[in-house]
Amino acid sequence: MHTIKPLDRELIIESAMRTKKILTVEEASIYGGLGLAVCEVVSDVHPVPVKIIGVEDKFGKSGNPGQLLKEYGLTPEKIVSKVKSF
């Protein structure tokens, strides 16, 4: 997804029907972001399990992007681990 608004509902529904699961990853809060928008679409049209990966409920910080991704658990290794467990 390149935008949350407008949200590509058709792509989400097509993906849900084809894959039977959806996983979202975002470099932002998991609350009010892409993951929840996707959940709203699939719960209304074609319910499937959804895993949302992003910044947990924490205050934001400023700093080196690489260090921040590591602190928030958004490194490639952490994401792969979460994907495999899903």
C-alpha cells in the first residue's frame, strides 16, 4: 500500500481471498494506521487473520533511523521472525 487514504479496498479483499491471511508492516504506530484500516476492510467483507507489525504503544523518539528501527523491533530479522510465527 502506498497510501492509507485512499485505501485500495479491492486489493485488500483480493489479497485476503487469495492468501487467507494478511500481514502489514509499517514504520508508525499500529494504532490508527494501515493495519487497522486493513482490519476494517477484511472484517466487513472477507474475514481473515491479520498480523500488524509496527511501533507498539510507545512515545515516539528522534534519532538515527537504524537505531530507532532496532529499538522498535522493526529490523529485517525481527520482521522475518514475526512473519514466520504468523
